[in-house]
Amino acid sequence: MPVNDAVLSDPSASPDHRPLDPPGAPPAADALKVVPVRRTGQWTAAAVVLLLAMDVNSLVRNDAFQWGVVGEYFTTTAVLRGLGLTLWLTVLVTALGFVLGTLLAVLRMSSNKVLRSVSWGYIWLFRSMPVLVQLLFWFNIGALYPQLGIGIPFGPELLTVKTVNLLGPVTIAIIGLTLHEAAYAAEVVRGGLLSVEKGQLEAAQALGLGAWRRLRRIVLPQAMRAIVPPAGNMLIGTLKGTSIVSVIAVQDLLYSVQLVYHRTYQVIPLLLVATIWYVVVTSVLGVGQHYVERHYARGTAGAR
Amino acid sequence: MSTATTPAPPAGTRPMVEVRAVHKSFGALEVLRGIDLQVRTGEVAVVLGPSGSGKSTLLRTINHLEKVDSGRISVDGALVGYRRSGDKLYELREREILKQRTHIGFVFQNFNLFPHLTVLDNITEAPLAALRRPRKDVLATARALLDRVGLADKADAYPRQLSGGQQQRVAIARALALEPKLLLFDEPTSALDPELVGEVLAVIKDLARQGTTMIVVTHEIGFAREVADTVVFMDGGRIVEQGPPGQVLDHPRHERTKSFLSKVL
């Protein structure tokens, strides 16, 4: 633009003066070469990684890790059975936790003051209590209520069972972890619901869509974009968090390898067995999350 | 308000919308200070006025997106949002309000299309949910509406793949899918690039020609002159003056109307 040239250049310069050329430079070609910024950080990082690789090398070659033992136990029935329990417990707790959590989030945002307070109180209580304490509490509930019964209120009992028989360790694990998970899931879902533009809800109301349909068809699918990444985080956290049930003797992945090393004293290789399985499952979940995210990103720029 | 006791007035004079003494405050701010307005069946009313004059709020009270503090609004003879018993108004349950809204189409400034649904799903969502019509009929109607707004080839696109003008035309088709008795437009072209305004106004003009009853809040004076039967000028939560466009736009009686028009023309 001649106007810009006039502004940038010395007013005494000739009309064909090029203000971008430094004085004394040879007449440059029109295509000037671009030199990118030097990536010194990348080289430093590479050096650090090289040092770490040497550590990994020592880990792999150190006989004390007993990789042979790792291989020996990696696919034994006991370990696989423990892995199976860890997996279905994770899936069940996450699913139940998010169903309950979604309900809590909707209550928390409802116009009903009583329900709002109930939801707030639940989230406050179960986020404050360590999950380990909660599991131990449920485990000892038999001391508080030795018997549970169904009957007419203030009248005769029709059916009575011993609490200990009704609530086995696995049931306690499901209840305790779900109640804990739901409190966190509620906040994740609430964050997602808040991320949906107010106009979306108004448009749905203006079209006469009912509350349930608005939630299911309009708000939740859009909230999922904000819900999925932290939910993926929680799923992976729950996968590893289920190992806490080993304290109440539920035979999950960790408890299964503990049973072996209490017998054989091969503590490190058996912990490696559990660790590698956790890594494998976490990696698979990560891939799954990518596809779920892509599904809920449909209709947005950059993801078709 | 009952039309059964009085002989039905001739078509074109029956009031579609009646607003009586409507007041509305947000906290200490009174945004509507006693609004009276009548829109006849088949009439196009264009509401003009500076920002903050209460025109959008008025529009939103007509389909009960905003509740009124006092006064009453009826559409096609039915009170909006309330049931009258004696000298009291009882607020309706949400289900009944939602049913009333299916008779009142609303087009938003920011389109508010559902971004995760295709254009066709945007249009069919409400008829499938609210009217419980067979899917085949709803789809056929939706495609016909898309054709009418000139977007027959965009049925499977997602809203964000469309230009602003195209999105607003889809939003109009979505509002029409419920076959409303009344269409409300809240600044339908204010969020658009200037070169896209014309295509949206063309669709609204087409609806006006076919006798759709409409209330349009806008800043497009040229559009008001061409399409409006009545121009309503609002300022400070009141209707300052109203009348045919030739009168209000060319020979405004009120000082505030004159000064507003001199700024926007």
C-alpha cells in the first residue's frame, strides 16, 4: 500500500525506496527467507529424557526386579480374577456414581429449595469424609444395627436379616465407593450443565419442550463436552481407587497380588504385575475417552 | 376476554395479542411501566426504540419467558401464563405454559439453534416432542419449511457450518414448524454481518405477505417502513407513540421519537 510506504519511509527517499531493506543490504529478492525461532527448550528436554532413559535401562536390567517372576504371575488365574473384579467394580461404581451424581446436580440446580439443600448437604458430607473411613464405617455397621428388617412402621417386623449377612465386603465396597463417587460426579455434571449457554434452555422452553426432554435432548448432550474430560479423569481415578477395598478383604487386583506375595515374599515383582495391569487398562480407557470426546464434539468446528 | 359472549369480529380486526397495563421490574429497575398494546390477527407490528427501552422484555413477556409483575397478556383470547378466577390470576403449571408456547413462535437475536443437532433435527425436535405427530409428516413439513427459507440443501448440516444469515433462517423455520398463531422476533438481524441482513428480512417479509401475525423488535427502520402495519416506539419502559409507519416514521409527534429517528436514519 503506497499510503503505508509513505508513512514508514523517509519522506526524502525516492518513490521506489524499500523501507523494509536495511541500509547497505544487497537488493533482496521479493521472497525473503524466514528463519524460525531456535527451539533450545526442545534440545534441553531431549537431554533430560536421555538421562531418564538410562534410569529405565537400569530398571529393566536390574535382576532384583525379577522380571521372570512378573511374567510368571502376570496371567495367573488369581491375578486375572482380581483384575476382573477391579474392572467390573470400576464400571459399576462409575455408572451408579454418575447416575446418582447427575440426579444430585439436577437437584442442586432446581428451583426447589428443599431439594437444593439436600443435594448441597450430601455433596458437602461425602466430599468431606475420606473414602477409607467411609468403607470402615460401613464394614462395622453391624455393630450399630445388628439386624435389618422390613415391617410396618412402629408395628411388627415381617422379615429380619442379620446385617453382616446382608452386607458382605463386596456390597459394602459398591455402596461406599458409589456414595463417594456420586458426590464428585455431581460437581462434574453441575459444571457441565453450567457450561451450556442460557439461550439454549430458553430456546427449548420457547419451543414448548418439557423439563425432562430439555435435559435429555438439549442440555445434557451439550454439557457432555465439558463433562467427559473430568469424568475420564474420575474413571481412571476410580480404577486405581478401587484398590482401597483391599483393606476390607475384597479380592481386587491389588489384594490378589498381596495374597501371593504374603506367601512368597516376592513383593516387588508382584506389585509390578498389578502396576502393569493398571497401566494397560488406563491406556485403553484413554483411547476410549478420545472417541467419546469426538462423538460429543459433533457439530462444532474442527470435529465433524 | 371471552369471545363466546360477543359476536366474532370480522377477520383482520380480531385481536391476536392484547397487552394490558403490564409492569415488570428487575430488582429496583422498572423496565416496563404500564404497557398497553393490541395486535390484530394478520397484523405486523414493528417495535422500535433505544437500547434499554424495554422492547425485548415486552416481547419475552408475551410468551412468558419473563413473568409480569402486574397487568395481563392474552394471545388469541387466552391469558398467557395465568388462569383467571374471579378477580385473581393463578399462575399455570409449567406443562400448561409450555403448551401455550407451542402456539407462539419465538426467534432470538442469537438464533439459539441447538449446535449438536443437524438443521433437520433442530426443526423436527419440537413437533416430535410437543405435537406427537407421526415422524413421516413432521419430516416432510420440516423439509418443506427449509425449502421455503431457501435452505433445502442444508438439512444435514450442523448449525455452526452455516453463516449467520442461514442460521437465522433455520431458526425461523424451526419456529414455524409448530404452526404458531403468532411469531415474535427479538432483533432477528442484530447479530448478523451487514451483508447477511437482507436474506433474513426477505424471509420475514415473505411471511408478512402471507398474513402471519408478527411482532418484530428491530433497529431496521427501512424494514419497518416497508413491512409494518403498525410501528410502536418505546422509550423508558413506555410506549411513546404508535401508528402506521407513514405517521410514526415520517411525522412523529413526540420529541423523543423525533430525536431517536434523527439518530438512526
